[in-house]
Amino acid sequence: MRKLLSVAAASLAATLALAGCADGATTAEETPTPDPTDAAPTDDAVELTEVVVGASPVPHATILEFIRDNLAEDAGISIEIREFDDYVLPNQALNDGELDANYFQHIPYFESEVAEKGYEFEHGEGVHIEPLRVFSNTVSDPSEVEDGATVAITNDVSNQARGLLLLQDAGLLDGITLESSVLELTEENNPKGLNFEETQPEIVVQLIEDPQVDLAVINANFILTAGLNPDDAVFAEEVAGNPYANIVAWRTDNDNEGVAILEELLHSAEVAEFIETTWPSGDVIPG
């Protein structure tokens, strides 16, 4: 009897062992098909062309961020944005090869910089316009400005002439041209005897609160950066026929093909819609 039990136990163990082997075995025909999503990247993957762009924080960098996050990859580029808070360094950085392109300036400023500093730059078509505005804590309309009032205005050549033209449109100056400057004003040009405080454009916006300043002529990107309400301006620049469209600039020896792609994307319908949606009050206008 004991012998029979031993034989039966041995037979059962053998059966279980065979079952275990059968469960764990896999034939060639039963090999699972690999999931294509688990495959390692191949050499056929598209390599993006990096474009390093210098820009003012608002609206330029904001627009570039939209392109970077929504349009760039499908167009074959990646965008690195480097922000600048002034108008001098972006062109210096472009000239020194630290940037592939910059996007912060309008055409008259670009032309002034190239003429003065000998930069070998080219530029694209106008992307958008930011109307120049006059702010004041002392008057609500230009007609209220008294003789001898103090005006804060930028000290860069092209934007100063632009500001003087705006004050002329407001009825405060006369005989102003694109070449005018504060130093060249005469009694005929300046019948109210306005006093001008010249400073860097990024400083002008801070002088609104200065009790000694009656008017401040401020560039739109600094209006936006400071969080000012454009509707609070006492006077604003006309958009129709405005020559101050902002552009992308690059060196004449540029060999980065991504710059041309970026230029094209900036003029796309998607970017125009983004600008109109983001700044519905007309602070930034495509074109």
C-alpha cells in the first residue's frame, strides 16, 4: 500500500511539473507582436532648427511665446526667447552674434540705428503697430495744457521725433517733421513754450507720477509692461498710415533658415487672430 502511494505521489508531481512547463512555454508562433509605440526613435525623426530671438517682454515676447507653443514645431523650428527691457542691447546682441534675430523695433528706429552704428542688418515686413500715447496726471485733454508745461519724452532719435509729431497732432506743437528733435525746437515750433525732459524710454513711464511732469509720451510696450490702461491716455497716435510698424531684424550674413520661417509665421492668420484676441482694445494692431 505504501509503495502504491509513493508511485501515485511521484506521478502527480510529474504531471504538475509538466503543466507548469507548458504554461510558461511560448512557441515562435505565440510571440507577441511588438507595440510600435514602444520602438526607439529612428534617425528619420525631424530635427528642429533653433532660432534665438531677442524681444521686448510685451507684446513681442508674448507673441513669440504663442508661436513657440502652437506653430513652431509643425513649421520645423524651435524658438529660444531672450527678453530685453531697453532698446539698445537687442541690436548690439544681434550684431555680436548672440541672437539670430530680434523683434522689438519699428522701421524708423531700425533705420536710425543702422545709419548711426553701421549695423549690417536686414528686416522683414511690419508685423504690428503699437500706438504711441500721451499720459498725464494734471490734465484730461491736450487743450488744458498750460504754457511752460513739462513733457517727459524719450531721448532716442526716431521715437523722439515720433513723440513730437504726436504732440503736434494734439495741437501743442507746429512744423514738426520726422527729422525733428527737442534741441531744434524754436518759438515757432513750440508756441506754448513747453519744457522737455529727455530720458530713456523705459524711464519715461515712471515719470507719470512725478509732480513736476505734466505730460509723458510713452511707447506702447512700456504702457503694457507697466499695466497702464491705454484708455486713460489723454491723446493717442492714429493707426491709419502709421509708418511705425514693428519688424523682425537679422544680420545680412544670416544663414539660419529658421529666421525666414519665423518671419512667415509672424504674418500668419493665426498670429493676427492671437494679437486681436489678446489686445482687443487696439493696444497692439496687426499690420
